[in-house]
Amino acid sequence: MNPNSVYLVQTDTTVGFSSNDNEKLAVIKKRPKTQKILRTVDSFKTLQNFTRIPNNHKRRVRNSKNSTFIYPNNESFRVISKDSSFYDFIKKFNVLYSSSANETKKNFEEEYAKDVSDVVVIQKNGFFEDIPSKLYKLNKIKVKKLR
């Protein structure tokens, strides 16, 4: 598996693009390259390699389900639950940039998504749009819900 390929895969929240190349994802989604893309990680141990969870929020992050957190270093991560069918995919890479499989501000179109992705990963349930992850911005003391 080439981590720089763009994978079309059903994530833990909705159908999405995953890749190690965030610039390639930005081009596919037609969004500014300066706009950050969240990363999905397979475990809290992997997360520790990229950021530090503020002490006041450790329990919140550990107990969250389908939630993305923007950390004080302005990097965003979502830890994938081992119960999720997406976990089997993400554990092969440990960490990947991930974004919904649509152009920015548009709805999911399966034909478009298949055309622009390098590899299509189809699971038994197929592809379906679901509720996006909740998004929180953390600082040392406060938490702010963004979506």
C-alpha cells in the first residue's frame, strides 16, 4: 500500500479521502493548500508523537467518540476507535490525512470521488454519508465546540 496514494474509503464518520499527502487532498477537494486537513490516527500512542493533550482535557479526549480535536499546536487529530470498521484500514498506516470525499462546500458524488482517487476501498456496507465528526478546539484551560 502506497501511503501517498489517495484512498476513497468509508471512514468511521462518513465516506472520505485518506492519504499521507495533504497537498494532493487539497487539490482534489479544490481548497486552499493553506487550509489544514485533519489527521486520523490509530491510537493514543501514535497521537503522542504529534501533539500533547492538555492535562485538563485528557479524560475528554480519551472518552470521546467520533470527535476531532484541534490541539494548542493548531494541528487536528481524530483517534479511531478499535470497534470501527475503519480501524482495520488506518492501523496499516498509523496516521493519514483525512477529509470528506467531496469538493469543498459540495455534497458527496460517488462518481467524482472514484474518478479523483487512486485506490477505492470498498467494504461490505459500501459507501454512505453520515454525520461528520464533532469538532472541538482545545487550549490549556478552555474547550470550544466548533461543529
